[in-house]
Amino acid sequence: MKLLNRLAVGRYGWIILGSGLLALNLLLSMSHFRIDLTKEKRYTLSEPTHRMLKNLKDKVNITVFLDGDMPAGFKKLKGSTSDMLSSFKNDAGANLRFRFSRPGEGLTDSTKEMFFDSLSRMGLNPTNVKAQKKEGQGSEEQLIFPGALVSYKDRTVGIDFLQGQSNVDGLNSLNNAEALLEYKLAHAIEQIIQDTVPVVGYLIGNGEPFDERITDLIENTIRPNYGFRFIPIDSVSSIPEQFSALFIVKPLHRFDDRQKLKIDQYVMHGGKVIWMLDNLYASLDSLQRSEGQFIAFDMGLNLEDQLFRYGVRINPDLLQDVECDKIPSVVGMVGGKPQIQIVPWPYFPLLRNPGEHPISKNLDYVVAKFPQSMDTVKAPGIRKTVLLSSSSTSRILNAPARVEWASVRNEEDLKTFTKPFVPVAILLEGRFNSPFANRISSAMSDSMSNVYHRPFLPQSEKENKMIVISDGDIALNEVPKNERPLPMGMNLYTKQQYANREFLLNAVEYLVDPSGILETRGKDYTLRLLDKKKVEEEKAFWQLINIGLPILLVILSVMAYQAWRKRKYGRP
């Protein structure tokens, strides 16, 4: 206090004091420091992110395309992105640089169109919004690319902040995008700095799709992120250990014991499997060829005992849901011509995340086609987590399950949708027990050890993971006639795209990536919205508090300081 007083009464005191405060402010502005007081710890980086950033070996450059005049929601997203990248830079230091840019600024129309096209090819999808011009000039439509490019050495990847979010729920989608910022940025950096990537296999040999229906799964989902190979199950003596994960997608033919043993021992030796199975056969094509209805029949895949041993059962039924995708249907006749409308169809339910697991949290709906219900069964040491389920208004059609155009005819039918949250995708974790334990002969066990150099294991060597999904169509894309295949999860008629691709990408990453970056998807950003009625009623009061109170405090502080000086230094 004495020092401040000497500065205040000295000839150059106020200049010295002001210069000191300015220097302190500049010093503090050069460092990024904050205390996270939020309940959900939204501003605290996870340990896997800290570890990855501190171990960067070379410079990572990030260009964020959120700049210029934008609606308030996107400006908020820009601020959150800037804060997140500043936190990243605290850990990475000089090895991370970022900037904000307005895409296409300063380019000619033709060059801008080419630039926008290149961004789209890298996965940055534009959002058309209305932005306010100068006051009194109305608004204009503009394209915003809510994403970023991450560059490392000679590699570049794109991030779409809104990928996997609904395009109809703007406020909540932007909030989810903020919650996923750390994951998407950290995952992109981790992906681009890796010199080697895990290899993922796609099993064929039992009628699995091997045509344009898997174009998006192979070309746009797996190959950009992982190594990829097809695995003909009858052409290999065992599934090689070099495959970190294995897709089994919508098989049509029965698995024999020899094939099942290969899959089982792949699991026992540490291999990860994503099962996407249909217990009953049902398809929209079959319905279109029939007279408006048909009976879904058992596929007879012969996998029930194996999955049961691992801890899950797919039931021989069909799941319907009030929350569902839409298809064109004849709703009447006018002048002898059928009237077709796009209507909800409960056989195509929209699945949601029933819990907090990072694979499916903060995702838009995942669309399924003719899924079945699932149950978990007793399996010692196996943890089961439901990743996707129906809504609170669903029902189950037990075998023999009838598929028909008009399965819901009236209000009374709607009252039967009372089954809540039926599981469709389940994660299994733990040490799996082989269904072939105590069944395989000693000669076969010796043969496996000597010929294939892989001993038979009755139980997995260490903790393992697998995901079982009771729908084989989740991973498939539509193929319009005489057109290119659509993205996975896109409705052929409405062009609405759901989060099937994002769900499968998260599933593979959780199975094969030991870094734990996916854990950051579990963050919550709570929307603490103001009460509009109270805001209107108390607007003047809070404006007065926010504007007048700081001014009053400054005046009172000056008066108190002057009174103290007068009392101490004034003449008696």
C-alpha cells in the first residue's frame, strides 16, 4: 500500500503504474489460463488428449472455416473452437498453430466454386444460412463450412463439426457440436500423425453383400481411416491376427462348425468382431413383389449358440417403432390413379442412445431396417452395454412375423406400441468363453497348434470386446437406378441422412484404438437457457444493474480513495 501511495503522489507515479498494469496485461494475454468451474467440466481436456498433444513430434496446422458475419449460434461455436484450440496449444506449444478463415474470401467466383468443391470432397459439408447485412439492409444467404482442415507434413484431413448431427434441430445440434469439439479435433490430429493404422477385415463366404450396397462402408468409412482387406472365410485356415477388427455383415447362408471355429478362435486370440445379423429375412423388395404382405422367415444362420455363449441373444421377431423413417406408400385413389405419399413406416425404426457410452452419445438417430429385439444372457465375467435401442413407443411382432404395408391402421393399433427401449446394438466386454470348449478333440487341438501355430483357447487370452447388432442393413447404402450409390443411412426418397456412418466409425475406433481418445465423446454441454417470460418482465432492471452498477462502484471507489487521502494528508 505504501508503494502504491508513493507512486500516486510522485511526479511520474501514474505513468509508472499505468505502464506496469499494461505490461502485466500483455504478459497475461500471452498465456492461456482458466479455472473450469462448470459442472460438466467442459473446459478441461481429457488425459488421452493431454498425452497425445504433449507427444507431437512436428508442427500441426489447423485452419477453421468459421469467420466473418454468421448467425449467433455459429459465432458461439467459433468462440468455443478458439477456446478449445487455445487449450490444445497450451499442451502442444509451438507444434500446434491455428487460424480462422472465411472460405473463399478474395477468390473469383470460378476459383471459389472449385475451392468449395474440394472442401466437400474432404468431408466438409456446407450449411446454407441467412446472415444479417449491415443495419437496415436485410439479410442474405451464404454458405458456411462449419469445420476445419488439419495439416501435418504432407497430409491433410477435414473435420465437419456438424457431421452426425440432425439438420432440423439447429440449437441442439450446435450444442452437441460444441460438446464434440475436443473429440473431433483430437481424433483428427491423432489420425493424421499416425504412420501405421489398424487393418480391418470384411468377411465373405456366407452370402454377405459384395456389391454396390457396401460402397459407402468400404470406400468412405473404413478405407479413409484404416487398412482394409476382404477375408474369404473358406480360403483361410484361420483369420490372421494382423486384422484388428472384423465386420460380419448381413450373411444369408448357414455357418458350419468349421467356419464358426475360425471366428471363435480369432476372438479368443484377441480379435474384435462387429456382428450385423438378421435372424429373420425381411426386405422391402419382397414386400413390393408380394400382394402387400409376406411372412418373414428364419435365416437359419446357426450362430445362436455362439452368441449365447458370448452373452447375447437375437430373437426371432421384428421390431416396430412409432419413431421411424419414411417410405412412399399408396394412400388412396383419385380418378383411378394411385395417390402416393411419403409416410412413416414402423419397420424402419430410428434408433437412439439409451445411455452415456461414447460410441453413440451425442449422435443423431441411426436408422435400421427390419431389426429384431435382443436380450442379454448370463455369461460370467462379461459386461454388457446397450448402445442403440428403440424409443419408448415400440412393439415386437413375434414369429411368425407378418410384414405388410399398412401395419398400423388406426388409433387402437398405435396404443399397442408400449414396449420401451428395446435393445438393437449391444457392446460385450470381458474374457469370452469359447462355445467349443470341451467339444473339440485333442487331435484337432494338436493339429491347430502344429499346423496353424495357434493353439486352441477355451477362453480369450485377455479382456476383449465385440459389438452385436440385430440388423444387417445398418451398414448398407441405397443404390438408385442409374445413379451413384447414396451415403450410408440416407433415405432414398427424402434424402435425409442419419448417423449410421458415424456410429460405425465410433464403434471401430472403440474396439481397435487403445489411446482412449473416444472417451472425450462422453462430454455433456448443458443448455442453460433463459426464461423468456422472466427476461421480458425484468429486462429493464437487469440492464440497469449491468450498466449502472459498475459505474457506481467506480465512483464510490474514487470517492473512498479521495476521502482516505484527505483524511491522512489533509491539514487539521
